[in-house]
Amino acid sequence: MKKGDIKLLITGAIALFMACFLGIITLIVFAVKLGGKAMEYDWKGAFGNSCSTNASIED
Amino acid sequence: MNKTEYLNRLSNELGHMPYGDVKDIMQSIEEHFDEGLSEGRSEEEIAAGLGDPKELANEFKDGAKFNQIMKKRKKVDNGRDGTGRIFVVVFNIFVGVAMWLVLLAAIIAALCILGVDLGIIGVIVASIIMGKITEFIVPFIFLLLTLICVAIFLVVILILGIKYYGKGLKAYIRWNRHVWNYGLGED
């Protein structure tokens, strides 16, 4: 293996490591953001409406 | 092919080797021709015994010495039982061809994944520039960086993969020819 190939291989290894590292951070950041959104979401209102709609249909 | 033609072709094939080595090789071959002629063989017969000049030149390029090559040639002349040829055919049907096709498929797959990766990078960059992504900008920037790292990794893998695929395939073909011509068990 030539020196240039070894350098290229090291670059690839660093890129793979960075991809894994950043991938995990991306997942965490997405989870945090979506979690925040979920907390803000009006679940009661959403389900409350649908429940009352169902109830009115049954009536 | 007579002696002069054979020597000319061999000399052309040896072109990239150091001058001293080429000179020694040419001298050995000339001596071999002279010996053969003194034994009553024709130039054409001796040339045929030496085999294809290109193949002979490749063996010299691989570092083989003239005596080793002639030993092999004698072995081939003395008894080619065909097991090497059977091995080459069977090995290629069940392992060789499939192995190289799988590696080729892996390279093509990596190329496709790289294309998709670059496509997604393009879409994210365009969306950020056009202001389509506002709320989730931080996660998307991290996603972008991840995809860039994946792209770099794939480019490296493809460069090395294609390079060594070519080299490996050449060596494999040479090994097949060697086994085909000289059989198994002897280097």
C-alpha cells in the first residue's frame, strides 16, 4: 500500500468516525426538538375534540 | 517466430525494466537459443518452448530468474496433467466470478448511495437557502454535516475500491493464467 493510499484510508476512517458522531448528535438534537414540540402540542385539545365528536356521533 | 523476432518482441515487452537487467535477460535468452540450436532444434521450436514473449517478460518483471522460468517450462513440457485447468474452470464457476461480481456490485451500490447522499445534501442546502427550513434548522445543519462526512467516506471507499479492484482483478487474471499454464502446487 502506498503512502497516499494510507493517507486516504485515514481520511476515510476519520470521516466515518465523524459521520457516526455527528449522526448520534443529529438524532439527539432531532429528539430534543421533537420532544419540545410534543410538549408544546395541545394533546388534550386534540384528543378532547375527537372524543367529543365520537360521543356526539354515538348520541 | 524466429530468434530475431522473438528477441525483438521480448526486448519491447521488457522496455520499462532497468537497462542492466534487460541486457542480462537478453543475453540469457540468446544463450538459450544458441544451446538449442547446437542440440539441433530449430529457432521456431526454441521460441515456442519459451512461450509468449509478453508472458515471459511479465515473469521477469515479477522478479523471476531465467533458471526458475526454464524449470517451470520444462515441468510444463514434461507433463501437463490438466488439473490446473480444471481447477481454474471450477474455481471460477463457483467462487472466482461470483466474488468479483459481488465486489463490483458493492462498488456500484456505494456509487448509488453516494449519489443519493449528494442529492439529499443538495435538497437540504436548497431548502435552507430558500428559507423552507426555519424551525428545525439546527438538527438539519447537523444532518447536513453528517451527510457530508458520509459522502467523504464514500468517496474515499470508492477511490480505494476502484483502484484495488482493478489491481486485484489484474493479479487474479495473472494467477489464473499461471495456474492454467503451470498447474497447482508449484510457484
